[in-house]
Amino acid sequence: MAKEMPTALERFLNGILPENPVYRQLLGLCPTLAVTSGVASAMTMAGATAFVLICSNVMTSLIRGFLKPHLRILIYTLTIATFVTIADRFLAAYMWSMSKQLGPYVPLIIVNCVIVCRCEVCSSKQPVFVAASDALGQSLGFGLALLSIASVREVLATGAWAGLRVLPDTWPNCGAMGLPPGAFITMGLLLGLVNWVSARRKTLKSSAGSAK
Amino acid sequence: MEYLGTIVMIAVSTALINNFVLHYFVGICPFIGVSRRVDMAFGMGCAVTFVMTVAAALSWAFTFFLLQPGAPVTAWVWHAINPGAAETVDLSVLNYIVYIFVIASSVQLVEMYVRKFFPKLYRSFGVFLPLITTNCAILFACLEIMKHISGVTEGVHAWGLDKALIFALFGGLGFTLAIVIMAGIREELDYCDVPVSLKGPGITLIIAGILALAFMGFAGVDAGLRKGLSPKPEAVSQVVKETAWPRG
């Protein structure tokens, strides 16, 4: 049984592209769409999510021997809620304006499917080290996905990337990209792009394999 | 009639203008996952609406009586324990944990009820019913209600139970509306020639974007409604019709 489980390194690498939480598993879409109007807020959100994900993954891995099967989801949620409260208080104390800007989406990390999913899939079955590296990989993948969407949206909407001007001043700002419709459309097109690239790579690889 | 105006404003603005799915991006997972067939989507929307209303009522009560700074029950217990204490207790740090508990238990309640009285509906829901627990829309409704109770400085503008219930009910109806429209479009989409890499979630997100664009058209309705409701409330329907396209 233990042999079939992926190792720590596999778990870490899996999170970045093959099982990317946003593009492949389509989990945690609510914060992904909501906070990506700017790179700065997206990165803060990714950081908070990473903190909660790593802490709760380690925690569930530590207590996995004591969990009763029918109570486990409740225990996961309470663990996550505790760490989210910590993260929320921290943001309110040290980054007040950012905390204001993120609004209800920091507490909404509690119901982010990525975290419950990782607790269920990995950390409730594997030891602490594997669980931690899995959480690290997943949060890296989540952060990269958020960064990609936020970059496209912020550059198109304001002509700036993380506050730095990158496009010429004559750029007509597409305000809609910063608004809800832009979020949905950018996300949909990027999802299509990722699918297209990976399908292409697969066909290239298989054709190279058959030529050999 | 001032009261009726406020209620109508809250209802219209939660259901249409600031639609939970298309404006605040909460409840996206069921919006993408369950919107394949109209009947499933409608059932899901009804379940979410019901759970949201129950959870909102419970969380309003918890917030108002226990959790907000200077809440009556907490203050009473605190003064009973150490009489003569000048300061009050603020339990608002426990908000999130309490809300999650409330939501999880409301979902359990609904699950038991549906299993007992509508076994067919229960089987068609499958795994989606317990998943309502992790539906962000419900927690979001609780958090908004919390903000309108303990976030306001003077007690004058704080929401009572009535406004919280209207907010949750119409938020749920707005969710149902969005997910049913989406399911209707996706049923037609089965006959369309969609690029392979956009199939499934990709095209759904793009359509949701266009839908959000359409819903942005409601943005001016609230100004017209407010204007129509406050001076002459008896002419409501007529004024709504006239001001549906503001600053045309």
C-alpha cells in the first residue's frame, strides 16, 4: 500500500503542472477569479493560501491516526478555519490596506476546495514530510496560476504590471479586464491555452516515440 | 414606506446587480460543475437557497447575541462571572469557526430532510449535497451579514434579522438564476462545434464572462429604483419601467 503512494518529490512536482490546482483540477476558482485584478493582491492571496495550506496539511498529517472517518471533513474544516483566522488577523495587523482590498476573500480560504482536497487526498494518508512537500508544490502551482491570470488582466486593464508601467502611454486601457467579465474570459482563454499546449506536447512526444 | 424601499433595494441589488456568482465570484465550483442540465441546476439552486437562508438566520443570531463586540449574552455572562468589570468582551475572532460549524450543521439538516422526504431527489444529488458545506457563496453571505452587524460604527444602520434573511434569500435566488441560465446555454452548447481545447470548463468560463457582461447592465437600476421608491412609493412599477435604462 505504502509503495503505491507517490513520494515527496513526485508530490511536489505534481502540484506545479501535472496536477495544477487551477488549470488541471479546476479547484479554488472563486479566489482565482476574484483577486486577480492586480498582481499585488493576487500574490498576497497566494501567500495566505500557501500558509494555510502548508499548516493545515502538516496538522492533518500529524493527527491522521486519531481521525474518525465520518468526522474527518469537520476536523479538516475546523483546522483550516483556525489557520485562516491567524492569517486574517496577521493581514489586518500588518497589511491593512491589502486586507481591506481582499475583503471577504481571505476568510473564504476556509472553503477553498484546494485545501480540503489536499487534506483528503494526501495528508490524511501520508507522513508529515510528504504532506508538507505536497502542500508546497500545490501552493506553488496555485501561486503561478494566479500570477499568470493577474499578469494578463492587470497589463491589459491598466498597462502596468504590479504598478510598473510596461505598455506605452497611448495604450487604451481595457477597463473591462479588471471587472468580472474580464476575469471569466481571461481564465477561460488561458485554460484553453494550457489544454492546447499540453495536447500538442503529448502528440509531439508520441510521434517522436513512434519514430524511434 | 421607507422600510419597504430598503427591503426592495437589498433584494434587487443582491439578486441582480451584485449577483453572487457573476459579480462576487462566489459559488463558482457548483456553477461550473452542476450546470450541465437544467433540472439538476435548478435543484442545486433551491438547495443552496434553502441552506443559505437557514445558515444566515443562525449566523445572524450567533453574531448578534454572542460574537459581536459588546454582544448582550456574552456581556451578561461576563458580568455574572466577574461583577464590576468595566470592559466588555469581543469574541469576533471566533467568527469564522462558528460560521463553518453553523453551515456544516445546516447542510446536515437539509441532507437528512431531503433523504427522508425526497429520496429520488436525494439520489440525483449524489455527492453535491454535502459539498454545499464548502460552497463559498454561503460563507460569503454569512460574512456579509457579519459586516452589516458588527462592522458598522453606529447601531442605527445595523441589519436586523429581516434584512439578513432577505439578503440570503435573494442571494440564493440570484445564484439559482445564474446557474439555471448557464445550464440552459450549456444544453444548447452540446450541439455546437467548440474547439477541442476549450471544451468543458473553458467555454463555460467564457460564456460566464459574457453573462457577467450582460448582468453589468443592471448596474444603473438601483439608482432609478431608489429615486422611484423614496418619494412616491405607490408609483413603483411605472417608475421601474421608465428608469430601467438610466442615462440613455
